[in-house]
Amino acid sequence: MSQIKVTQKKSIIGRREDHRRTIRALGLKRINHTVIHDDTPVIRGMVHKVRYMVEVEEVKGSKK
């Protein structure tokens, strides 16, 4: 399965509560923090919801 790298680029201060919770559910804790997730429809939906605060890259050569 392919993977994606999600990086938080903007602050959650002053954002809607559901967007804050989505950022936390993705495992992001601060600006420029990066996490790697499997590329599933659920994760893609979460990323789409907060797309203005995150940056997404496809991970090359994932070992799964």
C-alpha cells in the first residue's frame, strides 16, 4: 500500500474546533511536524478537510 507524508504548515489557533481535532487525529502536534500515513480514503478525507493547513507528499519506496 502506498503512503503519504503529511506536514502541518499553518497554526490551529483561531480555527474551527472540528478542524483542530482533525489535525490532532492525523497525529500532527505543531507547525512543520510531519507524519506518515497509509494512503486510505479515510486519511485522504481528513487531509482534504484541512487542506489549507497541511502539505501532502507521496512517499517513494514505501516498504509495505
